[in-house]
Amino acid sequence: MRSVIDISELTTAEIDSLVATACDIIENPAKYSEKCKGKKLATLFYEPSTRTRLSFEAAMLNLGGHVLGFPSETVSS
């Protein structure tokens, strides 16, 4: 697995694969309910966005993982 900062770093085939996987998750959520079991997601958003933060956290929880978050960028150096 690699880090991706910009969508232009992905090939068309990789984007198609991501979209297909997203569609499968929507259609078969139970199939993915434990995919992130034992994994942690750390979130730190530099712009305040409750909706974005909660969306990321809800997605991780729906996949069976855990979330570590910062309340805002002011609490981290």
C-alpha cells in the first residue's frame, strides 16, 4: 500500500478499481464489516470540518476499525 496525496498519482485502472470497490461496499456492507478489525485510523484535519471528520470516522467504524482523532489543529504541533 502506498500513500496518495493527489488523485493524479493514480492510474485510470486504479481509479476504476476504487470506484468498483466503493460500489461493492455500498451494495454489500456486511461483507466489509470487519475489513479494518484491529486497525486504527488517526485523523487530524487542518481546516475545521465536522462533516468531513465524522464521515471519515463513521466509515472506519463501519469497517470494524478504531479512530484516534484530534479535536482541532491547535492541539498538535
